[in-house]
Amino acid sequence: MRRMLWILVIALSFGVAFAVDADFYVTKVSPTVLQPDSMAELNFTLKNLAPNYAAYTRVSLDPDDVSPIDPVVTSKKYVGKVREGTPSEQYFGVILQNEEVDVSYKVYVKPGTKEGVYYVPLLIEWKDEYLNPKSQTVNLAVLVKGNIDLGVANVITVPAEIRSGGKDVKLVVSITNTGESEARNLRAKLLLPEAFSPSSSGSTEAFLGTVQTSSMVNAEFQIDVAEKAEARRYSLPLELSYVDSAGEEHTERKEIEILVKPKPYFEVQRVSVEPESPSPGDSVLLKISVKNSGGEKAENTDIRVIREASQPFEFDVRSDYIGTLEPGDEGEAALKFTVKSDAIPKEYRLRLSIRCTGDSEAGDDSVYVQEVTVPVTVTASEASAASGYKEKAYLGIAAMAVILLAALWRKKK
């Protein structure tokens, strides 16, 4: 019996020893979502679920700085409802069983914090009823949800210099995500103003997939530049559409700039032929007057014929040198050819190639080739016309004779 009493006393003693520790839980946390590189008021509630109280209670938020969420001023403060003492002893607190304490910290989320749930340690220190120091660490679950920040880092063009009339110009646009959250299903669409057009179907759209934080992707487009596009700097809208980590769709616009430089451009002003109405077998002098209506000087300009096997012309002079044409200047070229004797009278479209080099003083050593067409009408010769009239007359007489013979035969019968 005595031994049983000793065992009971020891068990009760251990029970009391175990019962003196308070036991804290976090029951509320707000806000539950924070953003990187931002400040917020982090509020939470502590509750003591143990049957014993905690005295001289104080808490420390992330004292070892293991999370990206930091208190702005200090991580230590005393909390609790004062049960004893005077108001001047406001830092002393006692938290009883089932008692709740509201705690608030002004916190700052470090920039560059990746999206995810972070468990912020909260160190709770107090003294038990025997003034023995006690401590407990609980974790505050806080979701950090970052922003998506897309931007245009660079634009590369191929060729490096874009000029009016350019075909299949490649634009390589580098798109970066400097935010803290990934952009999913990213699509880029280039919106073209009037002076530009897609080189082919779908050449102004690109699917880029998922763009992680602190990463970059390249979108490639191909466009054509109008022949008479004004030489200046253009701003092209770039539409970006994507889905965030919560599945919400977003669309935003950026601007990219490209510089269109001038180049020579030719327009046919006048065309004359001598004789005015060439016939088969005639020798013809063709004069073409062209104007440089482009924005750049044309050097070493010449005009040459593009021969077509189906056209009845034999050229004695296939090309002519014009020289240098400033913007707005006109130049004339003369070509000589003979109309073949078996040429069919009709209008023919003669293809001409105008070739020049750019303004060397401006550093433009490009070669520009432009094709134009001019009309040449071949008419029937007088001899051919007279022969045609005779043939028609003979056919008429023959037809009348046939009719007359048929009538006589019918009458005789």
C-alpha cells in the first residue's frame, strides 16, 4: 500500500510538471496573400489551449530570418491581457487557458520572392507559474503571390537596315518576365499600321508557351514594307496575352520601334515611240522618262529590257545609262529595236528593269532593282492592209458566184 501511494504521488507530480506548460496555436491569419517587394499589416491571433497560463509573454516573428517576410521595425514585442500590475507595466502579460491574443506586425516581403506558400516562424517565449522560462515555435502559413511583369528587352531586324519596299523583313523581339510569377500560354501578336503587312499568313503571331520569372523568350515575325512607306521611325503595337497561375487570362500591349530608311523609287512619267505606230519590219526608237520619287538619291541608274521570247522584237540597244537622280529628278533612256515581219498587230507590254545603287554619301551601298512595264502597240502595215482588202474582195466575189450558180441550178432543175 505504501508503495502504491508513492507511485501515485510521483505520477501526480509528473502530471503537474507537464501541466504547467502553456500550449499556443495560431487561429487566424490575415491577409493570407502577400506580394513581393511590398509592405503589409500581418495580423494573427494566438490562443492558449493548455490549462495553465503563460506570464511575461513575448513573441518574435522570424527571429533567425529564415523566410522572405520580415518585420519592418523590430520582431519583438510583449503581448497579452494584463491581469496584474498597473498600466505602466503594459509589457507584462498573462495569457490564460483558451484566451486569445491579437498580434499585428508591419512586414515587408523581400523583392524577387518567388510565388509559393511560406511558413514564417513565430517564437513565443514566456514564464510558467514557477517563473521557469518556456518557449514554443509555431508557423504562420502565408501565400506569396507575385505579379507578372512582361517587357520588351530588345528588337533585332534582319536586314539590320529596313527600307521602304522591303520584303520578308524579320523582327526578333526579346520578351522578358521580371515579375515573381510565371506567365503561361504566352502569345504575341504584332499589330501592323498601314505601311506594313504580314509576309505570309500567321507571320505576325507567335506562341511562346510558359515564361518563367527572370527569364526571356524570343518572338519572331516577318513583315513586308510598302514601296512608298515614309522614311521615319514607326511604333508597332505588340499584343501579349497570357494566363496567370490562378488560370485568369490577361492581355496587355507593348510598343516596339523600328526605323524605316529612305531608298530610291522610280515612276514612269512618259513613254514615246518613233514611229508613233510601228508596223512589222519597222525599226523603232523607244524613249522612257522616269522620276525618282523616293527619299534617297539614286546613283548609277540604268534601264534595260527584260527580253521575252514570245514578243516579236529584236533589240539593237537593250539598255541605257541615266546616271544620278536626286529625289524628284527625272531622267530619260532610249532603246532601239526592230519589229519582226511576222509580228501580230496588237499591244505588247514591254518589261523594263531599272537598276541603281543607293546614296554612297549616306553610306548606302545597296543595289536596288525595280521592274516596270510600258506599252508598245504594233499596227498593221499599209501593204498588209491592202492585201487584206483584196482578199476580202475576192472572197466576196467568190461567194456571190457560188450563190448565183446555185440559183441557176435550182431554176434549171
